[in-house]
Amino acid sequence: MKKNVKKIILFASGNGSNVENIIKYFQNSLEVKVILVAGNNKNAYAFKRAKFYGIKTLIFDRIFFNTGLFKTIKEYEPDLIVLAGFLWKIPPLWTSNFSKQILNIHPSLLPKYGGKGMFGINIHKAVKINQEKETGITVHLVNEDYDKGEIIFQKRIKIPTNFKVEDIIFKVQELEKKYFPKIIEEYLLNEK
């Protein structure tokens, strides 16, 4: 790998649709490479997706996450860590040592519907119950508080009154697919 290539590590806990989308986006890039997919759920489909594209994987438990994982990840010398559906809170050791190097995507317009317990369908149900007129995605830097880091990007969509929760999920996932890899690329190549 060339010395000036930016290295990304993806963290995931589940299906990995964002993981695959990011890997595909950068697979032919001369400037950015996904070098590892790491996560806490050994059954996560994200790992199958990564292996399909020849990306190394690392599965860890809570004990290793709190003890040895930081050192292991540091050895990879990533330029950016991207949380792509990773559900655990990132410890202060990480946020201080990887300051402005950890990005997360959140499926709402933060600060609304952020924080502990606000992930997946929980967010979209709350958006529907509260009869919000719009929703969207937020890409933000990760700090020591859930979903409170500096906002890098937001994209909004209108919610028609006849939309069901499933419709909202579909539209938000379309936004993630369209914008998340581009925002990662812009952040890596322009901000750093």
C-alpha cells in the first residue's frame, strides 16, 4: 500500500449494508483503502460482506474492547475509524487518542432522536409517533457522549403523512447509501 493512502477501519455490529457500501465505494480508490472491519457480534453479516471483498476482519468481546483492542487498532495506524452500525459506546481513551478521527452515521437529524437506546427502528418509530415532518441522516465526529460530537453533515428528507415506519427506514437508508461514503472521502481528503 502506498504511503500516502488514507486508511479506514470500519466498526459494525449488524447487517453491514453501510460497510459493504463503503468498501465498494473505495475498492478502486488510489487515495483511500478500507483495511479492516471490526465488530462485537460474531454473527454480524458485516463480516461476511467484508470477507467477500477480501477485507480483513476482527471480532472482539466486551473484555477485549475494554483492554486490548485500542492497542491493536492503534497498530494499524488508521487515518479514520468509521462507525457503520456499531452500537457500543466509544470509551474516552479512544476519543482522546483518535481526536477528530472517528466518524459515525446516525439515522436522524441530530440532536433529535440521539443518545442511548436511539438506534435502528427505535429512531424511526419515534419519528413516526411524534409526527415529524422531516427526518434524515447525520454524520458526526464521535466524542465521549452518545451522538453529541461535532456535526459534519446532515441531509434532510420530507416525510409524507401516509409514510409507515418501513417507508421512513427505506428513505433514510437511501440517504446513507448515497451520501455516507462521499462524506467520508471529503472528510479524509479535505479536512486532514
